[in-house]
Amino acid sequence: MLIKTVIFPILIFCSSLISCDTFGSVHSDKRGLVGGEIFNVLTYGAKPGSAQERETIFQGPCKSQFPITIQVQGTLQAVPDISAYSGDGWISFIEVHGLILTGGGTIDGRGNGLWQYNDCKTDPNCILLPASINMMNVSNAKVKSITLMDSMGFHMHVMNSYMIRTYSLMIIAPKDSPNADGIHISKSNTVKVSRSVIKIGDDYVSVGHMHGSTNVTINKITCGPGHGISVGSLGKEPKEPDVKGPIVKNCTLKGTTNGIRIKTYPTSDPSRAAGILFQDIIMDKVLNPIIIDQNYGTKSSIPSLVKIIAVNLMCSSLVPCQNVHFHNIDLQFVGNAKPTAICDNAKVGYSGVQFPPPC
């Protein structure tokens, strides 16, 4: 394993029967770990408390009989200098197979000093700022019991990975933090996000964007403020693979701009987003509860009709939305206005309670 620039505040690197290549020599501090060894950075001069860290890469392939465990205890802060990062992530795991990231500590991206350089609202070809945790070609990994805050870009980006489970996370950032998604999943298979609290300024969990993903489950997360839970945006890049089977259930959204959303670019190459299930979602003071938008990213010259739209399906006239089914939808508006539903180019089936009335 290649380890680049590792100076964590209190970070314990545990492994069992591990075979890695590193810069320089690494000596073990055995602490009775069953079947393995502990590498404690305190042994190498790190001080307890907070520490600032530049780009850090854990790169394999690495062979280990048991999962490699990294414990973050304390607060790790990013260096607030964009020139300190050359890649997609601040802390990156590449080709690591068998990983546990835990410890109860805080990973602070200090993005508030760099968000001014985010121009993605005006430049469709913008370069995203580094993700706090970047996983690429990782398998059989768990991320649990840590806090992610104020990421420069995505708080966590999972790409081209398999069997990733995240739970018991706290992800926090100001409501105006740009493009700082909680967890972004692309080109990955079997990813589970559960039992976490996310309070940020963008999508809590987003699936897709540039590459298809399959077998993604989002369960028992509490969110707000922010932009909701999204499939997409899809179709930005040519010939993107399909997105299949995201399941979102038992989630609570409070005070969010959007609730559950599927979004695609109108000029995309043909692809499919299918087998998507949103189930048992509680929405409290959500502005746009249910959205399917196949014209995402366009700027319309048509003025707003100023309607309260609880269900908004804006589907393509060339490839209409099909096999959409609503069961027991009950969206009660706070105030005197009457919410409504709009369905453009959508074939929708209904059962059970429907409020607002179906399209």
C-alpha cells in the first residue's frame, strides 16, 4: 500500500498479515490486536488534538487477511489552500479491499474558505473541489461513527466500488454550501447508506452523475436543510450507463428545498433509470416534495405560475416517464394554499390515498 502524507491527529492504522509498499520505513507498535498490528502515529511525532493535513492517499493494492482499520480520534482539519490538492479527494482510498474507517472523530474539510472558487452554477464544465473522503476501486468497506463537516466538495465520493456500507454518520455544513453533497455514489454496485444524520446545503445522497450505479440502498437517514435525495443528475456525459434499482426508504426530511428527486439533462444520450423505489418517506416543511425533472439544467424564459406543486413530473416528450406508480401519497400543505400535481409526458398509476389529487 502506498501511503502519502500521513500526519493525522490521533489516527491508528491497524492491519493483519498485511503486505504493503510505503514511502520510508514503518514500524509497528503491537497493542494486542488479535491477529494483527497497530501503527499509531503518536509514535512518529503526531500530537493529540486538531491537526491540519494536505492531500492524503492510501493506495493499494494491499493484501490483508482481515479488514484494514483506520481510527480517527480527535479532529482532522484540511489545509484551506486549493493548491494543496492535485486530485479528486482530500483523503483518498484507491484499490483498497477490506477497509473500516471509524473512531468517533471529526473530519473537517474547512470548505468555507474555498467555496468561493466553486463556479459550477455558471460553468457547466467546472472542476469540482476535492471530496473529503474519496473512494475509488474500493471493495468490502465500512465507514461508521465519524463526523464529516464543511467539505470542500462532496463530503464522501464513492466511485467504481463494490460492497460499501456507511452508517452512524453525522454530516454537517451550512445551508448555503455549494456542491457539497453528503454522499455521492457513481459507477458502484451494492452501496448501503443508513442510520445517519445529514444537514448540508446540497443533495444528501446522490446516485448517478456521469456513471451508472446499481443496488444502492438508502435507509433510515434524517436530513435537513438541503436539496433532498437525488437520482442524478444523469446524462451530463456521453453514453452514460444505466442507473438501476436505487431504494430509498424510512427517511425523514425536514425543512428541505426538495424531497425526493430524479433529474436528467435534456440533451443526454439514451440511457435508463429504472427499478427506483421511494418508500415510507416523511416530509416536514419540504418545498418541492416529489420531482422528476428531465429538463434539469435548462433556464426557461417562461415565468412562474406561482403554484404550490407538491408532485412535479417534467418528463421528456421523446422518452416519456413510464411505469411510475404512486401509492399512499399524503402531502399536506402548511398554510392556506392548495398543493397540486403536474405530470408532463408521464404515464402514472395510482393506488391508496392521493393528496394532492393525481394528475
